[in-house]
Amino acid sequence: MAYIDVITLQTAKDYLGVDDTARDPEITRMISSACLYIENYTRVILAARAETYYFDNNGCVRVYDFPINSLTSPANAVRTRRGTYSFYSTPTTSETELVLNIGYVTPSDVPSTIVDAALQIIGVWFYGSEKQNNTGVMPMNINQLLDQHKRFLL
């Protein structure tokens, strides 16, 4: 699955009130950027993919990303869920990489609050250049939508 499956070009154009196709590449790029922004902010992964993590010297790694679909390797890694993260360990310290399949597999599984936040982000970016008082700061309501999904606190 790709970001454009989570928020289709037509959905974004409808939200923005855009009919023509001249800005389709720009809107498509904004969809990807908004989804990546949300993933980095929340650690909720919107499109399924393989991801590699690295064990520390004790054979352990914390994974904040969500959802975790499956363990690819090493097969002997043990998962323990701990609040907002998963803790993986391996009995051998020779293992260096943990490979997981993470992220939503079906677009309809992505929480609607995350989709709403992404559309609002796209709107801020799309129309932000037209506003004279554009501060470059994400509006508070977007962060409030995303905070309920955040996997860690700084």
C-alpha cells in the first residue's frame, strides 16, 4: 500500500475544492509529505512496509512504530508489549538486525482522525502561501488530533 491509497488524489482535491488537473503533481506530493509528517510525529505507520531496526549490544531493541504486522527476521526474536512500544530481544547477541512488517495494510483501517489531520495539513500547505500571515506553524487542532495517536512523549 502507498500513501496515495490512504488519501486518494480525488479525496484531497475534493477537500481543497480543486477541480483542474494542473496541480495534481503538487497535491500528490503533499499527500506523501503529510503522511510522512504524521508517521514521524506519531510513529503510527500509515502504509505497510518492511522496516529494519538494530539490536543493541544486549540483543534488545524498542520499537515504537505501530501497527506491527509480522516479524520477518530473526525468527527467534521475542516480542514483549510495553505500553506504547514493543520490546524485542534475541537469545543470541550475534543478531544485529530486526526486520518487521509494519503499518496499516488496508486504507480503511487507518483511523479517521489521522486522515482528517492529513487533509488539514495538506490544506495548510496548499493555501498557506496565499495567506499573508502564514507563520509556518501547524495549527493546534491538527496536533490535538494527532496527539491521541502519539506513541511516545518527548
